Amino acid sequence: MLFQSIQESDPDRPRLADLGLLVIRLFAAASFAYYQLARQFHLAVDFLWDGADWELIGQLAGRGFSSPEGMAVAAIGLQIMTLLGVVLGIFTRISALLFALMTGFVLFTPITLSPSLNPQALVLYLSIFLGLACGGAGRLSLDHLLADRRARKRAV
């Protein structure tokens, strides 16, 4: 007797794995934003509006990067945008890949974003966001919703 798989009743319906991907996206982005990014964001705002010192600029200048001010502000802005993309599920693969590249840069260029960000945490974030870049956001995302809407318009 041959093995026959059970056909799904509705292949577009979200499954438990999609809920798991949503939870992973939310918790990974929220933990990075709360523990690492919030402090840097406040320092960036103070630097831009009040001209306060920002140790990230000193670290980048110490590594020999040209225009460390622009690079620091752009990196923090890009991290915020990519985390929003991952949380909302819009352009998830691109956002996760960009975030993984920035995390890899921080890992291999020893830059201190926060005291709690050690190499083990960086590797954890790197693996989570590389997994999202390879696998996507699942069915509980704006990417899937917009692709489904486009497919319905083409079918009509």
C-alpha cells in the first residue's frame, strides 16, 4: 500500500508555524529595540538636537571610518527601519538581511552598542535574522497579505 498524504483543506490558512514565526519576529525585534537600540536612539537624538557627545561616534572614528557622525546616525536609523520592517512583516527578507549584516558588522568590528550586548547575544540575533532572511515572515505578515491581494486581482 502506497503512502498518500492528507490534503489540506485550505492551504492559505495560517498554521501554528506561522504563529511561531510571528512570535519570534516580535520577541527578537522587541528585545533588541529595548535592550540595545533604545539607548542609542536617545543618544542619537541628543547628538542631533543638542550636540551632546556620543560614544558610538568616538568608537567609529577610532576604527578609522570616514564621516563617523553620518555613519552612526545612518546605522541607528537603518536599524530602526529594518526592525519595523521585520515586526510588521513588510519586506521582511530584505529587512532581516540588512539587520543581520549590521549585526555581523558589530560582531566582527568590536563596537559597544550597550553593556548587555555580548558576542553570544550578537550571534543569537545574527542567527535569528539570518533565519528570517532565508525563510521569510510566514503567512501572518504584510508581505503575505499584499501578495495574496495581488494574486486575487490577477485571478479576476
